[in-house]
Amino acid sequence: MAIDETTHSIANTEQNKKIGHVITRLMGGRLAGDKDSRAYSVRLAGADLRRLKAVSERLGVTESDLIRFALRHVLGRLSPLHDIESKGASLLPVFVEFGNELTSYFDLDESRLEGILNDGIESDRRVDREDVGLLLMAGLEVTRLYARLSEVTDLHNDPETVMEDFRKYLYSKYLFRKPELQQPA
């Protein structure tokens, strides 16, 4: 008898229900037959481990539950990258909303980011290389971003709100398609 059949039969007998629940909990809430789960080993820094432990204790959940939550949350925010049909402007929100966290953590340079955004896409949905450069600059060099955004657009930007202005500029140009921000062909 296979392990998943054994586990299933133990869990279904009335006298051994507790044993079945224990086995299921030990397997992360899934029966042995589930093929969609996999264990990963992740090396974390000491500071991250301490924060993980503190937050999980405060929430009253296990560290594993907190890691699964964080993973699902980040993967949800990255979901347009999961869709191979998403290209060009439809990927912009991922990089705009993450700010420089995503690009700096993975050391994405201008040509790599342009490739992620624009490979295999028609010209009308491509993100301009100049805007890719601005996207990389966002969050790192606010003064340069302000100066460059003022040059690229005729918008009167306020240095205090340059990040919000930049977000509006990109969304207006690529997602909401305002004609005054479109480049002539």
C-alpha cells in the first residue's frame, strides 16, 4: 500500500482520527500524495531570523506560516512577471510600485531591465529606453530624477513630490495613454 493510501485510510478511521490529523499537520497540512508542495532550504541572516521570530511570535503564528505569507504576498505583487504574455507597459506597475527595491536587489542594469520589459513586443507598447533609465534612477538619485523628469516632460514638478510625479508620468504615458505624453511617430 502506498504512503498516501495508508495516510488516507488512517485519517478516515473513526478511532484513529487524531493520528490522521497529526500526520496531516506534520506534512504541512497536505497528504503525502500532494505533488504541488516542495520543501526549500533558505539561508537567512541573523537579523532576518530575529525579525522573523519576533513578528511570528507577535502574530501568534509559526515562522513557516509567516514565510509562506511573505512569499505569497511578494509573488502576488510580481504576478505580471509570471504571465509570459505581459510585456512592455503592462509590466511597468511591478517596477514602479517596487521602486528601486527590485532593480537594486537583483542588480538590474538598463539593458537587462529594457530586455525584461520590451523583448518580443511591438513598438507601440514598448517602454522607451529613456524611461527605463528614469525607472532605474527612481528612488536612488531623486535630485537627478527630478532634473531629468523636468527635461523629459513639460510638467512642472515639485522636488518634494518627484516620485509621485514620476509615477503619474509613466502611468499617463503608457497605461492611461494620454496623447500629450505620447511621442510622435
